[in-house]
Amino acid sequence: MQAPAGAIGDPLDAIDTPALIVDLDAFDRNIAKMAALAAQAGVKVRPHAKTHKCPAIALKQIAAGAVGQCVQKVGEAEALVAGGVTDILVSNEVVGEPKLHRLAALAREATIALCFDSAGQVDIASRIAGEFGVELGALVELDVGMARCGVATPAEARDLARRIADAPNLTFRGLQAYQGRAQHFATYGERRDAIAVAVGQVRECLDLLSAAGLESEIVGGGGTGTFRMEAASGVYNEIQPGSYVFMDTEYARILDERGEGYHEFEHSLFVLSSVMSAPVRERAVLDAGLKSYSTEKGLPWVAGRAGLTVTGVSDEHAVLDVAADAASLKIGDRVMLVPPHCDPAVNIHDHYIGIRNGIVTEILPITARGASR
Ligand SMILES: *Cc1c(COP(=O)(O)O)cnc(C)c1O
């Protein structure tokens, strides 16, 4: 691990760069807003930890009313349990004995559930849970239009749920029905239509399950782009948003109901960088490139300086066109970048430097960073 880029009490200007910064006031407002919207709609929030990868943030979300956490990787679950989280849903299939052994060991310390879309995997997980003397929660994943994992039809979901309910050491806990693609559909109408299809499939599936005497404690799905729709559906009872705590440029680019930028949540995550070179008047070069954020969703934005645009990024540099900014930039000046995609940006940092009113007040270790297994 790298040493933190700053210390408690440091002003922003004293933080070494590049550094991953969280504006804690904006971050708190995002968490409070999600908690309030979910409470109004009568659904639970199980935020997705693949975004923040940080037990301290998970505990803040739980303190605000979240029922637990979602993860995608066993390594993320391990980091959260080590940090004090006691209720985790792996919202993903888990394949291979090494991973299932680790998950079963974790179930000795915490409530653990995972997803299935194959009968063979149900049998393997049941056997391993038995060997470890634990009970694993099990959800059936239904493909509701994402075309990734998940059984294709409600009838298959019912049959798999029956197999889970009959398997020793597994407890059937419900349905996982996440429409991941819809999260970033550009228009509100496209998102609404996609979630309407998902809701129809979930409803059909729940009817088949109850006819078979199988009750779903969890009906989960919904991310930052569509959670209001799942929450209002009357069929989903847990929403799983992740990116809302930080936001990123990918989410800021989708459109809301009025056709304007998606401003439901505030940007709270930034990469603080410094100008390291300004060789000609119209160009400044920052010290933060691909070692500080990813660009598969586009180039980062400059926060708070409308005239500055990132025109190119390489491993260690970002090039800024400063021609439109009369104040221009000189070597040593600080520039805050908004990451294009929050999850992969977080994945390459060891700490969040949390600031309030320009002063470092918290340093949060990102203990699940790099947890690719
Ligand atoms: C990524 C993910 C989410 C959260 O998505 P955001 O867009 O970050 O809010 C929720 N559920 C599942 C299963 C996911 O994979």
C-alpha cells in the first residue's frame, strides 16, 4: 500500500498529488437522499460496495439505514466482513471451489447470500456449505433484459428456487433481477421502458414462486440510473445502487425526465492533480493519468473551471487545453478532475482523502481495492 497523500488537518493545498478526494458534505447528502427516497417508497437499500470497496463507507451507509451491502467479488465480501459488516449479498454467481470455500468460511462470521443460475452450482454450494457447517443464503438470478447472467425464464427461476429450497445448507431468500444495461440508457423514456419489462418478468416470476409455495424475502435490483422505478414498482423490495455515493461523468451524461443532465446526486469523488508542465500558453499538463482513473467511459472533466478541457490522457499525464481560460494555469496549480467511471477509479487507489470545507478530516482505507477474485 502507498502512504496516504495527506494527513488529518491538512488544507487541500498540502495534499500530495494525484490523490483520490471525497467531498464528505456532498457524499453525506447523497447517502441521506437515497435513504430518504427509499424510505418514502417503502423499500430497503442494500448499496453496492463494488463502487466504494471500503468498509468504513459501508458502515456509514448502514448507519443511514441500509440493510447490508452488495458485492460482486468474494474478496470484496472478505474486506467488508473484516471491517465489521455483518450482512452481505454477493449479487453475482460464484464459481469454483476456492471461492466457495472462502465464502463458506465467511458465513461463520456474517450473514452471506449469493446468486445462482444453474442447478449444478446449487448442488456444489450446498455440499460445500455442509462441509463448513454453515448455511448460505441463495437467490435465483433472473435475466430481466441485461443478457448477462441469470436464468432466461420465470419457469426456470421457479424450478431453480425449488432445487435451492430442497438443498441442505442453502436457504432460499429470493430473486436477483438487476437490469444493469438500463442504468446508463441515455433517455428517461428508454430507462422507464426497460424497467417496465423487468418489472413484468419479476411479477410473473413471483406469481410462479408463490404458486409453488416459495416466498421471496429479497426481490433485488436497481442501480443509480433507475432505482426510483424499481422502488415504485410494487414488486422489488430492495434496491442496490452503488455509484450514487460518488457520481461520475458517465452518470452525469444521462438525461433526466425533462431531458436535462442527471443531477439526482452530486459529484463527491475527485482526483486532485497538479500542473507539472505548462510549456506553451494554450497547454497545461497534469500529473494524473491512467494510474489515477480509467477512461473507458471517456475523458475526465475538470471540476469548477468551465474553460478547461482534458484533451488527452496517458499513463501518467493528462493534457489540458487552457486556451479558453483567461486565468490560465501555471506549474504547481491544483486541478480537480471528475472521474469518468467511479468504480475503476477507486480500484487503483489505497485511500480516500475525505475533506470538509477544504480541510482533510478523514482518511479511509480502500481495503477491497484490487479484489478481482
Ligand atoms: C453495479 C451493480 C449495481 C449498482 O450499480 P450503479 O450503477 O453503480 O448504481 C447494482 N446491482 C448489481 C447487481 C450491480 O452489478
